[in-house]
Amino acid sequence: MLCVEMASIHKQPGRPFWFCAFTLPDGHRTFRSTGTANKKEAQAICHEWDKASRLARKGLLTADKARAVIAATVADIYAAGNREELPTATVRSWCQQWLQKKAIEIEGSTHDRYTTIVTRFLEFLGKAADKDIAALKTSEIGKFRDREGTDLARGTANLSLKVLRVCLSEAVRQGLITTNPAAQVEILKSRGEATRRAFTVAEIGRVLEGCGTDQEWRGMVLFGLYTGQRLGDLARLTWRSVDLEKGELFLTTKKTGRRMTLPLIGPLPDFLTSLAATDDPNAALFPTLSKAKRTGTLSNRFREILVAAGLAEPRTHAATGKTRNSARATSEISFHSLRHCTVTFLKAAGVSDALARAVVGHESAAVSRQYTHLDTADLRKAMERMPDVTKTKL
């Protein structure tokens, strides 16, 4: 029977660091520097090394237990050096905390979507959801992505992965983990699924005709095209957001919190001057549309306009034989396509891709690097190259 000595720490003459003496899994005694001159830290390190070695001798040192030993070592060292505990959280508690914070920051419909994704992820993890978040593995997130892509759709799987990336990147900023395990999982490539595209100029003309006498929706379409902003952000615009004298529009995007000043170009000034005057700066530009509680309601209404324009098939409620979990077909055109139009028209007019994306508020490293300090004059110069669809011959 192997006789194993207890681990102990020692100081060597002329050496600043404490050394740990412990028995390796093969029975050999080793003498290793802890890399610290702090006695409490050295004791914590030596204790965990000895613990890991004892588990290995019994054949019980799994990858998860090894990670747990490492996490415990770091926590003990932190406590010894700082006289306080290292902040920790389980996967479940962190996800719930993150969702609570997001409830304040994002739209209700977006929060509902995030909650659904996080709930599916925690259910997928099972008991592992109650382990320390530092032990969460890239492989677990990869398997969840694959499950999402198999059971639902690739687009859904990719959205789920993106939400987890954001959630875990915040955990990195809070010091709960050192790296984001979701960042190492790749997005699934498309396989014959419908992708969003831009409208053609002729299609935009048909959309405007599909609006009929509804001037609010006509204005929304024009604003979507000539600002490149999202449906929900445009529906919330008030007269306070507009400076007709300077020809500028001010807004803060709901999704990114980005403050933007955009030039009013093309048909936008004429549309605004055609509206009934008001002395209330808080009055909505689109009074009826601003009352919608969910952006999804507006999206459905816009689809009806696409149907009227002959650009989409009406949705029916007839049975298809598919279950509720079946992937829903994604339309290649929607209000978001106007955002694609803005970028497409600008690029066709010779504006660089990065500048075109900066105009519509795309968040990316390239855009942030090059176009952080664009002024309204720069944007106006670029955006005035877009065609006026109300005057273009269709």
C-alpha cells in the first residue's frame, strides 16, 4: 500500500517564494515553487495541488473536477490576497441576473425572445446549469447550437448563439470568467434558407402604392429607406426628434443605445412639412403607429402592405401538418429590407461599405475604428447620392 506524506510548504534560503512539497499521482515526492511570497496564498496553492494529486491517484480527476480544483485555487488565492471572496455565480444565477438587467434596457418583445433562448439553454444544460459559470465549456455551447439548428432552424440556432455571446461577454466584464466560451463557437452556415434582401427601386414604388391613402405608413417607408433605421425606433419618433431648420433628425436606437444625428434628405423634408402642425414637441410623428405595444404588430401590418403590393403571399391559418416546433419560413423581404436598401443604394452611389454601414448605425469594429467622429455634413454628402424614389420613373 502506497504511503503518502501530507503536503507542506517550505522556504529555501535566498529564494523569495514558498515551495510546496507534495506527492505526485505516481508516488514520487516533488518540491515545486508556488510562485508567491505570501504564506496564505502558498498554503492555498499547495493544498489544491495535493487535492488534485490525491484525486488522480484514485482515478477520479475528471476534466470537470480539474477545472473545479483550478477555480477553487484561484478563489482561495484571491481571498488570501484581498481579504474578500472572489465573485462567483452559477450559469443559472448569472443568466437570470443578466435577464433582469436587460429587462430595463431593451424592448419587451426582445426581452421575451432572450428569455426563451436562455430558458432553452438552461434546460439543455440540466444539472450543469447549477455549476460555476467558470466551468462552462465551449463544447456545451456548441452542442446547444447544434440542437437548436436540428430541432428549430439554423437562423434560430445562430440567434441563440449570438444572445449567449452577449450574455457571457457581460460575465467577462464582471470578472466572473476570463474568456467568453460562446465566442469560440462558430455561426452555422446557411443551407438554402431564405435570406433578407434589399428591395429594388421598382419594388419600393409598389410598396408605396400598397400603402394606399395611409400617409403614416407611407412616411414610415420613406423614413426607413432614407435613414436606414429600424421599425420600432422610427415608430417612436416625436417632433422633438426633428429640426426642420437644420434638416436633421435625432434619435437613440433601442437595440444599441447609440445616439444618432442624421440628415433629412430626399423626400423626407417635404413629407414632414405636409403633416399637420403641432406645438407639442412630444407629439408622435406617426400617432397611430406609435401606439403599437409590440414591434411585431407593426411588422405584421407591413406584411399586409407587401401583400397589397403583390410582393408577398397572404398568410393562411390552414393546417400544414407541421408541429409548433417546426421552423417558420423566413420571408426574404420585410421592413428590415429598407435598411438593406439604404446600404445598397449608398454603395451603388460609390460610398464605401464601412461608411454606408456607419450611416445606418451598424455596430462593428471596422465602423467604430474609421467612422466614430462622422459629422452630419459627412453623412449628408454621402446620403444625398441616394435616388429619390418618389421622383424616379418606375
